[in-house]
Amino acid sequence: MGLIQRKSWELLLSIFALVLFGSSVNGEDPYKFFTWNITYGIIYPLGVPQQGILINGQFPGPPIDSVTNDNIIINVYNNLPEPFLLSWNGIQQRRNSWQDGMPETNCPIPPGRNYTYKFQMKDQIGSYYYFPSMYLHKAAGGFGGIKIVSRPLIPVPFPPPAGDYTVLIGDWYKTNHSILRQTLDSGSILGVPDGVLINGRAPNATSFTVDQGKTYRFRISNVGLASSLNFRIQGHKMKLVEVEGSHTVQNTYDSLDIHLGQSYSVLVTADQPPQDYYMVASTRFSTPILTGISFLRYSNSQKSASGPLPPAPTGIDWSLNQARSIRWNLTASGPRPNPQGSYHYGMINTSRTIILANSAPVINGKQRYAVNSVSYIPSDTPLKLADNLKITGVFVVGSMPDKPTNGGGYLQTAVMGADFRAFVEIVFQNNEDTVQSWHLDGYSFFVLGMDGGQWTQASIKEYNLFDTVSRCTTQVYPQSWTAIRVPLDNVGMWNLRSENWARQYLGQQFYLRVYSPVGSFRDEYSIPNNALKCGRVG
Ligand SMILES: *[C@@H]1O[C@H](CO)[C@@H](O)[C@H](O)[C@H]1NC(C)=O
Ligand SMILES: *[C@@H]1O[C@H](CO)[C@@H](O)[C@H](O)[C@H]1NC(C)=O
Ligand SMILES: *[C@@H]1O[C@H](CO)[C@@H](O)[C@H](O)[C@H]1NC(C)=O
Ligand SMILES: *[C@@H]1O[C@H](CO)[C@@H](O)[C@H](O)[C@H]1NC(C)=O
Ligand SMILES: *[C@@H]1O[C@H](CO)[C@@H](O)[C@H](O)[C@H]1NC(C)=O
Ligand SMILES: *[C@@H]1O[C@H](CO)[C@@H](O)[C@H](O)[C@H]1NC(C)=O
């Protein structure tokens, strides 16, 4: 059968499956099953014992290795003494915000209970990670890597690497997450982290083994709470190949700035004399500089790592220029065989421009963080459930303004309404002196441009309307703006958040309700039959 015919067959079959089951998984595609036991356990990431969150006894948690369109079934048993939820950074959950695992899409899993997530890696490739989404649990662990590789026969724009390593980098506090939470709840800030971990380990406690002459893929995600990081490997170049599901133009870098929540894939060739080399992740734009160290170890290594650590770049401009150098490979395939560049995002007119300005207001005597003056407070019932079951009085669509308001900060369960299939532009305006990092669930967006100062209509002439990458997390430099465009082709209730975890916890987030009046299974799956109940439901 030709591709088009095959596609329409697949479509017919999936519509058939939907009509029959209203199901959130596709019976045509392979299944992968996971059973995860969430417990507390003692970990020593910086030498002192801490109560960490383990998944099947592991910190970080086990990887999810998948192929485009795989159905993923994860039965999560919560054996913590408090409620728990996992979310999937970058997994689009098409038609399925039911499985997003954010506090406003799902009821938390009560202590001693389980919940089975069911979702599909629909039309996605790339490198992502999962994390616990409530109570600052992320400060105690519970995160792990997610890989989605291309289906067989879909061309990948580089030869298969000899190995594929997940590298989770992130800052870390020695203080346990309950104390950190109390600090934030009382209106104080967290202060400087205590170190930087690589795959949950202290400096010098991990290594990645390579065979001389071979090329390896490293998938690096910043899973930390507060710090932008610079990543580099002594004596080795990194060829950038993928950013959050986009195959990139394969530029070579000595080091990469990876902001909170971001993921990058690089190829590294073991082309140096056989010894160990430092692999470094160090904090950017902050003092003191904290450094995580691991090793790239040649299997025939003759010598331990030596010499000074490879130097970090300095300054914002270096980082901004690097960000601008990251481009989409227009001729490479993404998750589908057709080239990425066949989607001409720059030719589509936008129907709406949303401007989001971050701020750090004091509200009722406490430090909060806000966007367009609104500091998010959780509802008593997940928004997605309230919306579906038509429970009124939980939230108001339109309670999140489209433009900065110059008034003082206020608390609100903020929901912005948007039309299914609208093509919108979002400008993040950062008038503060720290780097911001923003993530949108349910989508991948085009990063059109970023620059210093205030965004104005004239900034549009700086946009890359041709070959920027499509990704799910973007940085905004201090006193700068970043503009994105996003096709709202995924119905649901989607979290838009700061990836700085204290800011997110203290209100710098809101939900985007992408709505279709049609109410068809083709646009959104029905509520899962195992959905947990909480708040005003049940
Ligand atoms: C989870 O781990 C705890 C502690 O090791 C154990 O008591 C419990 O039986 C495990 N639960 C499951 C479902 O494996
Ligand atoms: C956090 O630390 C405090 C004080 O040391 C302790 O009382 C509490 O049990 C710890 N909580 C967790 C969840 O680790
Ligand atoms: C809990 O696990 C059981 C056994 O696998 C499963 O049948 C049940 O659906 C799960 N509960 C939820 C709420 O997903
Ligand atoms: C882009 O992808 C094509 C197709 O796979 C590949 O041949 C080419 O080398 C890539 N170009 C760059 C600049 O990375
Ligand atoms: C890591 O190892 C290097 C030398 O191999 C050493 O200079 C450094 O002090 C070590 N750091 C820690 C925290 O052990
Ligand atoms: C986009 O807008 C421009 C100017 O308003 C108009 O000329 C053009 O036809 C529109 N393009 C599409 C594809 O609608």
C-alpha cells in the first residue's frame, strides 16, 4: 500500500478504536508496561543522608525507553505517607490532558494507593524527563529520563550511535523537601543550592564508559530547581543533533547552556588519547559557581582525569548567541517521514498575541511570584475534572489576563481560554534580573526570537520565521524578551509554568484551557475509567 493509503487506513482504524472504546491508547501500536513503587529511602547525593524519593528503589528513577507511538502503561503505587503525582515533561499527551499528571489535571494518588497512567508517545521523538509535580517532591528525587526513538524506516539524520546515555543534571539542596516547602510557605526564598548532581550523584561519583573511536549520544536534561547550567566535556566537542524533539542543524559546540527544564542531545566521538576526561555541569549567571563533575572514561583508559576543569563561558551574550545558533534541520525527518521543514510555521498568521510578564510581588506579607500580576493558587478540585463534570465555582475562564496589568500582585486560580486550532504568539517579557525558563505542557512551540529590552511590534522583524526549532521549554534572559508561536492543536487543560521550582510553587504558572465546542472523541478522549476522585468530585 502507498503511504497515503496506509495513513488513511491507520486513521480509519484509530477512529474505529476510538468509537469502540473512547480509548486513550491506540491498539495498533506496541505497548510498554511499567510498575513503579514510590517510596522514601535514604540517599547521600552530597555526602549527607537525606530522605529521597525512590522509584523501585532507584534514584534517579528508571528510564522510559520508547519508540514513536508506543502505548505506555505505568502503574504507580504511592507508598509515601502523603499524596503524590508524576508528570511527563515534554510528552504532549495528545487529546489526553487526563494523563498529564499535574495537580490541576489529575487527583493526587493517595498514600497506599495506585494509579495507572495510560498514554501514547503519539507523533513524538526526542529526549525528555518525568518528575513529581506536587509538594516540592522534585527536590527529593522521583525524576528520570524519557527517550523516544524513531520508528524503523523513518530516517534519522545521523548514523546509529554506539551508545545512548541519559545525563540528568541539576542543582541540589541538602535540606529535605519538607523544610524547603516550609521555607517557601512562610514567605522566604530558598537561597543558593548546595551542589550540582549528575545522574543523582555527587562530583566524581559517576562515569560514562566509551570505546575509543566510537560515537555516542548523550541526552542531557536540566532537572534542577533553580539554576541554569553549562555542560561540557574536557577535550571533546559536542555535535548538537536534537532539542526536545527537533532534529537540529548539526553545529559543534565546546559547551552548552542548558536552562531549567530543557533537554538536548549531542553526539560525542571518543577521538582523544585513551584516558578519563572531566564531564562538567556548572551553574551559570550566579555566585558562587557550583560544579557537578562526572567522567568520560575510555574503556582502554590509561590514566585518570587530570588538568584544570574545562572552562565555562561567561556572560549573557555568549548564551544568547548560542541560543540563536540552534536551528531546525529543514530537510531531516522528525517523527514522520516528511521533512521537518515541510511545516511552514512562519507563513501562518497568528490570531492572538499574548504578552506574559513575570514579577516577584509580596502578597499578604509573603514572597510570591506572578505572571501578569497573577500569582497562581491551587483549586480545591482539579480544573480538568471540574470542567468535565461541569462543577461550577472552581475556576473562571478568562481569569488570566492576556497582557501585563500594571497593578499589584494578587492570588488567583488563573485559567486562560483559547480556541482549538488557533495559532497564537506568546511573548515572555522578563523585567527582572534573573534568567527565566518557561514550559508549556501539551505542545511544542517555535522559538521565534529573543533579545534584550522591551518587546514591541518592531521586534517582529528580528524573528526567525524560517528555521528555528520547535521545543517545549524556553529561556528568557534578564531584562529581555522571548517570543514563541504555537499551533493550539491539542484540546485540554494545559499547565504553563516557570521551570524555576520555587517560582512555580509560589504562583508563577497558570492553565491554558484549549477548548473545542464540538466535544468529539477525535479532539479529546473521554475521562479515563480509572480516574481518581478528590475535592468536590465523588
Ligand atoms: C513497595 O516497596 C515497599 C518498601 O520496600 C514494600 O513494602 C511494598 O510492598 C512495595 N510495594 C509494591 C507494590 O511493590
Ligand atoms: C525533613 O527533615 C526534618 C528535620 O530534620 C524531619 O523532621 C522530617 O521528618 C524530614 N522530612 C522528610 C520528608 O524527609
Ligand atoms: C491499581 O492497580 C490495579 C492492579 O494492577 C489496577 O487494576 C487498577 O486499575 C489500578 N488503579 C488505578 C486507579 O489505576
Ligand atoms: C540535515 O539532515 C539531512 C537529512 O538527514 C542530513 O543529510 C544533513 O547532513 C543535515 N544537515 C545539517 C546541516 O545538519
Ligand atoms: C574530584 O576529583 C578531582 C581530581 O580528580 C579533585 O580535584 C576534586 O577535588 C574532586 N572533587 C570532589 C568533590 O571530590
Ligand atoms: C496573512 O495576513 C496577511 C496580512 O494581513 C494577508 O495578506 C495574508 O493573506 C494572510 N495569509 C494567510 C495564509 O491567511
